[in-house]
Amino acid sequence: LVGIPPSNYRRHEARATEGMAPCVAKQVTRPIRMREARVTEPVLA
């Protein structure tokens, strides 16, 4: 993120999980790994 100090970002994100069960908060805030796109055969005209 550009332009947001880390402390402000952490403070904002901490409010998002306030009142949530820790096990749910962990699942919601965990980053999702993007899988590689499948390679398909090139379409030849």
C-alpha cells in the first residue's frame, strides 16, 4: 500500500476483526495464495 503508514494500516485492520472469534478472524485475515493459471493450447487460425 502506498501512502499509508504501517501503524495506521494495522490500527484500521484491527478494528475489522473486533468482536470476532480468534479462529474466525485468523481465517478471514489470512492472505490467499493465487494459483498459477492453467496453460492451454494456443489457438491457431
